Amino acid sequence: QVLNRIKGSLLPRPGHNFVRHHLRNRPDLYGPFWICATLAFVLAVTGNLTLVLAQRRDPSIHYSPQFHKVTVAGISIYCYAWLVPLALWGFLRWRKGVRERMGPYTFLETVCVYGYSLFVFIPMVVLWLIPVPWLQWLFGALALGLSATGLVFTLWPVVREDTRLVAMVLLSAVVLLHALLAVGCKLYFFQSLPPENVAPPPQITSRPSNIPLPPTLPQSMAPS
């Protein structure tokens, strides 16, 4: 069941509602929990591994293990996967009172949709180990496009009953927050380290040729 839902999140299609076709009123937290845990772990590991590989290519780069990235990745991913669905669910519940025809998803369904939408970022983070900046951004754009498209296709049946302005603003905010998550992960966990400051070798100054050398005493007059 979890594998089928992962496949459904990777292949968004118009008219294919993830909630109706895959959740079927049976949302789970098992899949989203482990997807977030795996993404946070892979982010921290690949972020450190990228710096290790960079140091091998350029010995001037100073690297030390950055274990705090595990904590930062876990807090960031879990907060996004829970707080954004909570805000979205609350907004849709409020709009339900304004537009009676709107039938918002439950909170667990919203969390489930967001959790499974993050799965595509796991292979993207692994591919970011390729040390080619434009290729990394290309992989990020493809993963973001797949994930955001799945969210839009899933949320559209709910928001289309609202006004066009509210629907467009809400979907734009969903895509923008998703893009901020991807770009933030790229800039923070895959940032390049500055070269290590190495003290320059001491310079030996040569005596100008126009300054005469001091006279030397004869060997017989030299002090004993």
C-alpha cells in the first residue's frame, strides 16, 4: 500500500487525484513519517559527503564533520511536513464556511499528501552528489516540478469551487513554499567551504647591490 502511494506521488497526472485514487479515506502516517526521516538523514549525509569529496579534489579546503546538520535537517523537514499542512487545512476549513460547496480534506489526508510529495526529493538529494552546479539545479527543478504538480492536481478539486483569485493565490503559495524548501536545502546543505587560510612562506629580502659590504678585519687582527 505504501509503495503504491509512493508510485502515485511520483507520477502525477491531470484528473488523477492522489487522495481519491490512493488514500481512499485511509490516510496513514507510517509512510510520511519514514519519508521525512529518510529525507532528513540523506540530506545530512550527502551534505557532509559533498564536502569530503570537495576536499579530496582541493586539499586547501578545510573540512570537519558537521553533525548539527542532522538536527537541522530533521527539524526543517518535519516542521514543513506538519506545519504547512496544518495551515493549509485550517485555511480550507475557514473557506468552507464561506463557500458551502467546498469539501476540504481531513488533516491526516493533508499531512499524507505532503508527506508522500516529499519522496521525490530523496533521489534528487543523492544526485546532488554530482559536482556539476547546473546539473544539480536541473535535478532540483525536475524534482520540484513533479512534487509541486502532484500537490496542485490534488488540491485543485478542493479549491476550484472557491473564487479564482483565492484559488490562484493558494496554489501559488503552495508551490512557492515547496520551492523555498528545495532551494533552502540546496543552499544550506550543499554550500561550498572556503579554502583553509595557509600562512604564506617568509620572504627573503636581498641586499641592494649599491650598498657596500662592511670591511672585514684581517685574520691576524681578529680577536682571539
